[in-house]
Amino acid sequence: MTDTNSTGDSAKKPSKATDKHQMRSAARLYAVQALFQMEHSNLSFDRVIVEFEDHRFGAEYDGDEMVEGDPKLFRALIKDAVNNQAKVDQMTDRALVAKWPIDRIDPTLRALFRAAGAELVESKTPPKVIIVEFVDIARAFFPEGKEAKFVNAVLDHMAREARPEAF
């Protein structure tokens, strides 16, 4: 289906590939938010999954509609982050400066590293794609800061450890 704008040109609806990419990107963002919420509220895995899928995916806030997330990727990231937390935290610690272990960094960044680390450890998605996606999420959370460069460096180190064959 196409829409016609005021000049009579047809504007194509986004492709299914674009929609799928947006849904996967949104799932990663929601996973970071959910892991942050789990850490700060002590909500269970199941309660957070239900809350996000029922109340956040595609929700409208202040007139802006949120993108639908890919529920399969969202659930996998949360499950894998919880199941592999010790391993991912150790990988993150090795990528951080010695005096700044993961428990001393910003909780949003901690959630981001856990979600990204889980995807690096458990998925077949190319590491460079994962890094780009999570650096974009860092920019969304910290638009004015240097965190995106920091996230890029840490995730590059983690990716080289988790999947050296990809480099």
C-alpha cells in the first residue's frame, strides 16, 4: 500500500526488512530498560517480560508512539543476560579499567553491557552489528556525553573475547 503526498508522488511504506530491523533495535533498547528495572525493583524475569510486552511495546507516551519490539529477541536477551550474568560481568570487568569494576559504573551502562554481552555470547548476530546497535542505544540514553565512545571501546573488547574468530 502506498500513500500519495501533496505533490502526487507515492511514498512507499517501509519494507518488512526495515520493520524487522526497527523491531530488533527496539527489543534491544527495551532489554536494557528491563534489565535496569529488574536491578532496581527486584522484579522477576517473568513480571518484567509481561510488563514490557503488555504496556511498553507500541505504547504511546506524550503523543509519541513507541516502536513494537521483537518479542523473541527481547525475551532471549533478558533470559540470556540473567543466565550469563556472571560470565558477562567478568567479560565487562576485563574490558574496564582495573579500578572500575562493573558494579561501580552507571546502572544504565551496566544494563546495556549485560544485554549486549548476552547477545555477543549467545547469538549468531555479527559482533559489529551488536556493537553498532548498542552504541546507538548509549547515544539515546546519553546524548551529550562521551558514553557512546566508552560503550564502543568496552563492547569491542568484549566482542573480541567472546568471538575472536569474527575479527
